[in-house]
Amino acid sequence: MGISSLKGGVGKTSVTLGLASAALSAGTPTLVVDLDPHADASTGLGVALTHPQQEIGRQLKAGRRGDLEANVQPSPWASRSERDAAVLDVAVGGSYGTVYDRPDLRPRDLRRLKQLLDKTSKYDLVLIDCPPSLNGLTRQAWTASHQAVLVAEPSLFSVAGTERTMRAIDMFKNEFTTPLNSTRVVANRFRESSTEQRFRLSEMRRMFSSHLMNPVLPEQPDWQQIQGAAYAVHQWPGEAAKQTAQHFDQLLASLLGTQQKRPRTRGVPAASTTA
Ligand SMILES: Nc1ncnc2c1ncn2[C@@H]1O[C@H](COP(=O)(O)OP(=O)(O)OP(=O)(O)O)[C@@H](O)[C@H]1O
Ligand SMILES: [Mg+2]
């Protein structure tokens, strides 16, 4: 599943991390692909490169010859999990990937990530955290994903940008071969007390109707602290974190419920986050 958005800072990485936390808590073997050269998801999951070849950009370059499973880092979240043999791996992000972030990537290059993922067999879920653009890296995520998750804040620019992203996905689907069969929108950082945000949220419900997911994610006061500590929200103490964890459980269940299962041998249902 690819998690993306045209706009930066709306919560793509946060949603990726929340879904990864929910998947870990549910015992779903999961790979997070950090496609953003900024590598925020890798930081949040507590991993860093131990060898240059692990960087996702280098694996993309290797293409068919690449071996993603041999070049991932296990997240320390998994070792803190109460589950035995929990699997949460990360294909680590980095600046090398920017060579594939051109707007005019050839179809052959668009398939690089898909080729890598098709060779994996360890994971039941792949979450792809995209950079804040609709260039080559995000398009590679769409080429490899069954679902696109768009993250939007209930604000004018974010809602308008999400609408444009949905149109871009439709055009992409017409032009290129992709397993993408659903596009969902997650509303993030909702402040109930703001009249403007309540208005924008109702606008989002009208515009995106069944694409808009439930629940809406509220502004969460200790979110930055949890991410700064590289912790899974399910492993963080307190009532607020517990509620957020439940929201992500519901989002994940809803995403997996609509996801078309791929045969285990061909890899994983993948989702990319875009904003
Ligand atoms: N629901 C929330 N409540 C409070 N803070 C949030 C929430 N969602 C995201 N944030 C904070 O907003 C900031 C931006 O979030 P995040 O990095 O997830 O966005 P992004 O879309 O991945 O950004 P970029 O486009 O730079 O990759 C982070 O500091 C994050 O902790
Ligand atoms: Mg991000």
C-alpha cells in the first residue's frame, strides 16, 4: 500500500508508522519501504544503514538483480513486541533514491520497486512511505501497490491537493499497468474545536465520499514525542496513545478488508502512502 500526498508535512510518515505499529500488534509480518530520501520513516522505526547496499535507492538500481529481503533492517519495535517471532522490517531510505525521482521515469524504471517486491515472500503487508511529490518514486510505489492511501489535513490547500492527486492516480492507471485497485483518503490532524476544520472535513466527506476512511485522526499532543523516541504508538503508555493505537487498528482492518490478496509466493499486498 502506498502512502502519498502532493503536499508535504500532512502526516504520510505518521500514518505509515501508525499502520506499521497496528500491523506489528496484530502479528502481521510487515515490510516498510522508506521511499522518501529524507528517511523519516526509517528514523521513526529506529533503523539506520549498516551497509550502503541496504539503501532502497541502491536496491532500486540493482532492479532484477536486487535482493530486498537480504537488505532490510529489522525494526527494534519488533524486539519490544510481546509477540514471538514478530516481523517488522524496513527497506531503509536515503538520498541515493533521488536519481529515480524524476518526473519522466521510463516504464522500465517505474517497475523497479515492483520487481524487488515480487521476489519477497516473507511479508503479508508492505507499507510504502512516499516523498511529498508525484514524481518517479511515488509512481514506482503506485506501480507496485494494490492500494494508495492519500493523507490530507482538513485545510483548503490539503483538500485541493488531494483532489489533484486522485486525478493524477486515475490518469496514471489509464496510462500504465498497475495492480492499484483502490484509493483511500485518511484525514489527519483534525481539530474538533476549529470551525474551519469542521467545515473542511464536511467538504472532504462530500468530495471523497466512500474513499474517505474512518476514523478521522485527531491532532495528538504527544505524537512528536512518541516519534522522537522511535516508539510504536501501541507500545507507548497513556490513554491518548491507546486511543490513537485503536484508530490505527481500525484503519488497518479497513484497508486489509478491501485489499485483494496476492498469492503468497508472488510477494505481498502493498500499500503506498501519498499526501
Ligand atoms: N495527528 C497528528 N497529531 C499531531 N502531530 C502530528 C499528527 N500527524 C502528524 N503530526 C506531526 O506533523 C509533522 C509532520 O508529519 P509527517 O512527518 O508524518 O508528515 P509527512 O507528510 O510525512 O511529511 P513529509 O512530506 O515531509 O514527508 C511531524 O512532526 C508529526 O509528528
Ligand atoms: Mg514523510
